Amino acid sequence: MRATKTYQIVTPESAEDGVFADHGFVYENEQTSVDDFMHEMGDFVEPCAFPYTVTDLKHHFFFTDCDPELDYETGANTYHTYHIDQISDLERLKLWILLQRARTKRWERDDAAM
């Protein structure tokens, strides 16, 4: 599969104006494995729309941080977004299965915290 990672920085000042203070590419259209893609996204990433079927998970699908990096000195939040640029049918199936497992783990963790 091929993927792109972008960043968006929101400062208190830019939030007032409704814009990003900065944004751009961390990397663009790089070859990666499904396992590496999932590992890099970690636990705090949500899909733009949850893929209900494996066919919903296509290229141009993206995932965004739910828990941005906070710069405590400036108050800036850095969000990362992970874009699927190209994915084979087998990779799509594997990613969909891993996403379902991760979603279930999050629900179980959230239920245990209540």
C-alpha cells in the first residue's frame, strides 16, 4: 500500500480565526505495510467515516488523530492525518480486520473506564 501523512497545527490565535497556523506533509505517497500503517496511527486515530464493509475502505480514505500533540509552551495542537493513496484488495481486507479489532479494543477500554 502507499500512504501519505499530513499535519495541521492549530494555535489559540489561529483557532480564533478558524484556520490552521501551519499545515503540510510529513511524507507523501510512500510505500508501507498495513502493519506499519496501523502501528504508526496508534490507538488515538479515527477514520473519516468508519468503513462498515471492506469495500468501503478504498484509496483516498483517511484517518485523523483524536488526541493531538499539545505544545504546553505555546498552546498549539498538532494533528496528524493518515491518507491511503493506494491499496490492494488483500491489504484492504487486512486493514479492515485490524480496524475492527482496534475499534473493539477501544470500546472495551472505554467500557472498563466507566
